[in-house]
Amino acid sequence: MKRLALVAVSVFVLAGCGAFGTASAHTLSLAYKAGDTYKYKLHASSKQTVTTSEISFPLNFDISADESIKVKSVDSSGTADLAITLSNLTMKSAMGGVSNTTTGVPAQTINVQVGADGRLVSVEGNQLPGGTPMQAFSGLGGGFFITAVLPAKAVKPGDTWTKDYDQANPNGTGGAHVTSKSTYLRDESLNGITAAVVETKSTMTIDMTFGDSSPSSEMGMSGLTMKGTVTTDVTTWIDPDGHRVMKTHSTAADDATIDLKLPPTRLSPPATAGPGFSGPMSAKGEATTDLTPV
């Protein structure tokens, strides 16, 4: 009986392995079509602690909105021009114990370019040469379109892939280096569609300087330097037949130092710089973003 039981278990295990081994592979790249429109609910929040040489205070944001993505055009490489419109926007902020809620904001439209692998190529025409899977850090508009990093070839559940990116700073010197590892976790039913669930874990190392180095800069500063890291964990539900983003959940953690240097004339008298904001400051915290289908 024991021998028969072992044989039965062996057959069961082998059958299960065979089932996984024959799972069909999917091409998960984005393939938008001009004229298509997709609608989502957006919710994004950020909790930061800002520390200077004199003070430390919390800085929190919470944003909710209706989001509409219209595909304006798609080039031969699969890069899509998207117009992202946010309406019914509610913004909540809290800084140093002072809270504020803003509603009734007119609809806002941001134009972005997104590659077939989900990378953000540009925001409002500002090119991001290497692309990045960490859209939340690529500018305000980028934070409203977030996807996992998609593979260059067909994959099946359990497959993994890695991609590295270098992103130059279009408004100064330095840049960012991104490493990412993605996993095709599983298939899951979502709104009647069998979606591919993909997770990307990424780390971005930042070393950038913004602004003119001369005191006569129109920005009123002789340089803003930012150094630090941002880690993200992005899970995206992809329609493997429609080649579109159905849903995304993202978490991020950041730890950065920002050094804002004002011209000497702006610092006389010293109080002009504002209390608590002299010298470098650090920002450390976490953020979440959710895009859910309507």
C-alpha cells in the first residue's frame, strides 16, 4: 500500500509539473492604437520627513482624481503619444501640522510618450534619453502613468527578466542609474479578462545638479544638487490580447539629500533665505500609487 501511495503521489507531482511546463507564453508589450481612450481612478499618496540643519517636519500629500488616457499617435517602434487628463481632482496636503484640502481644480492634461516596454520616454516634450521604469520619479506627469517593466520576448508565469537604465538629467548635469528585476507572477481574472500580473522591483541611484552655476541664473540660485536612492515595487495587470495596462499598484521608498545654493546677494540679510532652510536638507519617506479601471 505504501508503494502504491508513493506511486500515486509521484504521478500527481509529475502531472502538476507537466501542466506548468506547457503553460502558454504571452507577449506582454504595450500596443496602443491611435484614437483609443482608457479611463481609470487615480489615488496617490506620499509621506515624507524633511530635515534641515535646524528643523524637521512631516510633509504629506494625498491626490485622488478621474484619469483619462487618450492615444494620440503610435510610431513604428511602438512608442505611444498619450494625453493624460485628470479631472475631479482632490489634493490634500499637510506640512508641519498645517493641513489643506483643495477641490474644484480645473481639468489638467499632461502629454507623455511611453515605450512598448512601459518606459517613460518623455514628459511634455522633455526627453528622458535612457527611459526609466520608475515613472513616479520622472516628473509630475510620469507619476500618473506607471507600469511594470515589460519583457522584450514572450514569457510565461514564473519567468523573470532584468533591465538596467541610465537616465541623463535634461536640465543640468549628472543623472540616474536604474536596475530592475521583473517577474511574471501569475494569470488573474480582472473584469472578465485573464490578465497577466507582472511585478517589477527597481532601485534608482540619483546624482543630479540643476540650474545655472552662475549667480545670475533666472532660477535665482547657483545650483540645486540632489543625491539619493528610490526603490519601487510595481505590480501591473496587463491585458495580453489588448496589450494595455488594466491596473497598477506601486509602492516606493526614497532617501535623498537636496542642497539648494542661493547667490550671496540673496542671503543678505541672512533672514532672506527663510528660517530653517539654510544648507542641505534631506527627505525620506514612502509613497503609493494606484490606477484602477473604471
